[in-house]
Amino acid sequence: MDSNDARLVDTRHPPASIASITGHPIHPMLVPFPIAFFFLAFITDLAFWRTAQLFWSNFSAWLIAAGLVMGALAALAGMVDFFGNSRVRAQAPAWPHFIGNVVVLGLSLVNAFVHARDGWTAVVPWGLTLSGCVVAVMLITGWLGGALVYRHRVGVAR
């Protein structure tokens, strides 16, 4: 590793967040919303599967839509940091975190179209499967995002 590479991963001087408000990074402020919405969509899909009550399917569709909106906002803030600072991209978890979250939003968009159907087929089997996959990928990307902040100190003030 040459001196430039060492400077890119130096945790004594962590990479700053570009998308911030008075020094507070915006991306970590927004990510809890799509996480909660997509997780709750999975729960409401499970509730629909067990009860066949149509309102659970409707809740899922609204939660997925809200998750997509908030996920897009979180993604914008994350992309400003990711593409705006080469030191962020140099961290080992950065690319898998980025790609995984693109997968989450892509699967959720497909899931929104699946949930737009009527009745049982809006959830079972593909809506429920997609919601479960989204939650599984989010567990991984959340872990990677935590590593970026807590281990690599991305966006952490000195």
C-alpha cells in the first residue's frame, strides 16, 4: 500500500460527509425511515398471508411506496457522499453497501408493482417473497453501513 492508499483509509482523519446540515450527515438521518417502512411491509405481508384480510395488503402497498420515497431521498444523500469523496469509496464496505442498497430499491420497486395487483396474488407468493428478500438484503447493507460509520468513521466528526 503506497502513501496515497494509506491516506485514503486513515481513521485518525475520517472521511467527511459532503451531504450534511451544520456538520450532521444527512444520509444516516434518513435511512431509518426506509428500513422501518420495508420491514413493516414484510410484517404486514406476513399478516395478510396468515389472515387474508385485505387491509394488510393495502398497508403493505403504502409502506412500500413510502419506503421507496424515503429510500430515494436517503440514496441521494448517500450518493453525494459516495461519489463526492474518493476516501469514502476507498473503504472496504462502501461498494457492497452501495450495490446492496441499489438492489434493495430495485427489489422494492418490483415489489410495488406486484403489490399493485388485486387480492391474494398481490402478496402471495411473490410480494411476500420480495419483501423477505428486501429485509434480508437490508440486514446486510445495514451491517455494512454500520461498519462504515463505526469502524471506518465515515462522516464522523473528529
